[in-house]
Amino acid sequence: QVQLVESGGGLVQPGGSLRLSCTASGSTSAANRMAWYRQAPGNQRELVASMSTGGITGYSPSVKGRFTISRDNAKNTVYPQMSSLKPEDTAAYYCSLISYPMGTEYWGQGTQVTVSS
């Protein structure tokens, strides 16, 4: 079993920055992909950014150039640095870990990010 603990959400003004973190513990495999998704009220959950243990990254077009994801494999922690935040970035942000090779996916509880003046 894998547990994911997220932190770093909060209220930020438009144009501001915020860094989230997600730490995995438990039976994490050596190879995995950690990612952040977000879901605003009335919308589907969307992938924001991801990073594999091998360093392969992916970004949603809506955040590319504004968000940067990094990870510390020794700590099983992933950090999305979010800059130039917009009101439309307001959502609940969820951390995900997919463990390879089985493909089992785990989810964190979520953390709220609100971008508002």
C-alpha cells in the first residue's frame, strides 16, 4: 500500500507563485510516475504535470511555461512550482502515483489552491 501526503495549497493573488509538495510512503516501487491533477467545481479532473523516476516530464498545455515539476527520488517527493497563477488555476489539486510495472495508481487527499485578489 502507498500513502500520499500533499501540502502547500492556499490562497494566492493572481500573478503569484505557490509550491506544492507530495510525499509518498509505503510500498513504493523503484519505478513510478508521480503526477498532479486538478479538479475545479463542475469540471473533470485533468492532468496538470507529471514526472517519472527516470525524469520524463509532461505538462498540460494550460500550464506549460508557468508550472515546473521536479522530484527528489530519495525522498519520494514531487514538487510542482506554480508561477504566474491565474484565477482559472483555482481548483483542488491531487497527487497521484502510478507504480510500475503493475500500473497500480494511488491518490492523495487533495489540497485546495485558490487564486483570487
